[in-house]
Amino acid sequence: MATHGTFRRIKWAILFVTLGIYYFLPFIRWDRGPNAPDQAVLIDLEGRRAYFFFIEIWPQEVYYLTGLLIVAALTLFLMNAVAGRIWCGYLCPQTVWTDLFLWVESKIEGDRRDRIALDNAPMSLSKLCKRVAKHTSWLMIAWWTGGAWVLYFSDAPTLVYELATFQAPWAAYLWIGILTTTTYLLAGFMREQVCIYMCPWPRIQAALTDEKALNVTYRWDRGEPRGPLKRNKELADQGLPAGDCIDCAQCFHVCPTGVDIRNGLQLDCIQCGLCIDACDNVMTKVGKPTGLIGYDTDENIQRRLDGKDPIYEIVRPRTVIYAVLIALVGAIMLYALLSRDFSGISAVHDRNPIFVVQNDGSIRNGYTVRLMNKRNFERSFLVNIEGLPTGTRIEAIGIDHYFEGRPYVVVGPDQTREIRVLVYSPTGAQMPSSTPITFRLTDTVMGEVTTTKGFFKAP
């Protein structure tokens, strides 16, 4: 059943913003220079990169995904500590798409009473046209939902053209089909069953909430004993107990999961606030104060019964801890992001032979060194080794250019290059059996330095 009010307007605003971002974000461009995709948000599986505006994530940086998941979980915990299942009521994709499907249904088939009458009516041309229009609209929304998803994995304008001309990869059509089907079924038919039976979050949040969290609450201290408006007015005139609830059941009819909030807080309630709007509208019509249903706590109901003022403790140890943890994890991720290197080096020591004694008395160790250029343009590097005595010589097989005895290696854009490096100790130097060393990679233009640890073996 449709309703209007503050919380309904909030839900509409969130719906338009979130769906607008989801559907149109792949078409936003972001200039990253030559040899780089210009889509603002892109998960490039072929190029093994993830792009989010100015942020570029490589496969070996999967820990950023871990950090995002931790922040998301803590944010969900914080939202629950403040206002219960507020995520479920306003931001959950199931809720957003179900609201959109319900809006389409109401525009085509009418309000709840009209839809019940249409269900019970015999099949006619008018009923058939309405059903076809509704399901066609649902399928179009579901199709665009699946289509928008695959646009995040390829250049959006190009993929749209390929999809329209049937030149896109088969995987794109497959995933569009899967997501179209799931969106159509979940938002069109299963709706509250997803929230009640399939989603694990209600069970989790029930264990996380506390008596200070704001939840959609029927203020029974004011509403009971409930009854028809005329009867309760007569009771009040006689000085007998009479509540403000007129037992119209509007709060129950507008609930997307079929909860009667007057029976207390229930696991099925998604805290969307639509029952608040419905009740406020009724209270306004009958000339009673609004707020019979609202975001409140059972503790405040008891305080009002005791003649005390209600208290609202949004800032308390639980919410402060969650907020601090979110800030801490976010700061760690930001520091790691700002201080990360755009080049890399790794060195693997030869296993056999571990070392070779030369005729002149020097000792040779061999390494397989891999250089990584994470930028989208060609770069040149100098390879140096620290930790060995003066006079140590470095030889890179296949490298013809050296600068002050250090190999000068060019690595292509967004590529790695593997080279064979031989390290010779000074002639006659007394070397321990194992010497810790450091391989240093220096960008000849930007001066960026990357290091890795290794060891030098001797008899």
C-alpha cells in the first residue's frame, strides 16, 4: 500500500541517487594519460587492474579489498548500533529495486485495493494489457540492471555498441541474462521472502543490537488500549483508559515485510519507517499528535511511564569504538595508498650452484631478478646491490648499458622484465658464509627507489 511522508521521501531520494550512480557511473570518463583506460570506474580483468577515478589497484594489492570489506562491515555495525536495520530499510539493493518494482506496479495496476480487485477479476483485455505492461517494465529494469553491471568490466560505450550489434563476448550476454533473471525474480516476486528467509543479516544484527539503538517502535504507553476512534473518545470522556491508536492497521498494510509493529520489535522488520509515515498521516487526519510510531527505544517508553524525560545516546562507547576503528582502518589504507611504489623488484638466489669460486679468488653468486614497471609509460632503472665490500662487481646478462658499474635496464609500460644478474665479490675479500644484501632499483628520471632483501653466499 502506498504512503507518503518524510521517510518515504528519504527512500525516494536514496533510490534515485543510488540507482543513478549504479546505472550511469560506467559512462563517466577520467583521463589517466596514454596507454591507460579513461573509464572512471573499471575492473579490467584482461589488464589485471581495478580503477576508481585516481586510484589504481593491482592484483598483488588485494589487501585493499580486505580493508574495504572491513570498513564496510564496521560501517554496518555502526549503522546497526545507531538505528538498527537502517541499511536494510534504505540502502540494501534488494530494498531499492523492490521499491522501484512496486512503484512501477502501482503506476500500472493501481494501489493495493486495485491490485487485489484485478487479481480476483476474470481475464480481460484490460487485465492482460496491464499484466503485460507490468512484466515488460520489470524485465526492462532487470535487463538494464544486468547490463549496467557488465559495463564495469569493460569500456562502457564500446561494450554498449558491441552488445547492440551482437559482437560482444558471450560472457557478457551470459552475465546479463543471469542478473536480469535474478533481479526480476527477487524484486518482482520474492521481495520480502529475501529479507525474511534468505538474508543472514537480520540474525546477525539481532545479536549486535543493544537497548540504546533506535528502532522503529510503537509507543504503546501512548497507544494502548487501542480501539476505534469513536469508542476511545467515549472512554476518554468517561475518564477511562483510552489510547491514541485507532486500530486502523495502516502501519501493517504499508509494511513491505508484513510486520505489525504494534506487536513489538520483530526480526522481519527492516526499519524502513513507512509505518511511521502511515501512522502520522492517520494521526493528522483524526486530530491527534503525530509520533505514535517513531524511532525510539524500549528504555524511553519505560522512562515516560515513570515520568522521566526520554534520553537518546547516539554517542556512546559502542558507536565511538566502531567510528574509531573505521577511521583507523581507513587511515591505514590511505597511508598505504599514498606511500606505495610504482615499481617493484624481486630477486631469487640460484639454488645450484649456491656460489662459484673464480680463478682470481673472487666469489660469484647468481640471481634471477624481476623488475616491475607499474606505470603506463616506459621507464629506465639502475640496479644496484648494497651490503657487500667496495669493489663488488655486478653483471647483468644481456644488458649492454651500465652507469658507474650498475646495469641500466629499460622496462616497458605496465610490464615486468626478468634479467639474470651475477654478483662478484672483490678478489681476495674474506666473506662470511652468508651476507645479507639489498637489491636497490632506482628510476633514472623520477628517482623512485624500491628495494628487496637477499643474501650473498660464500665458502
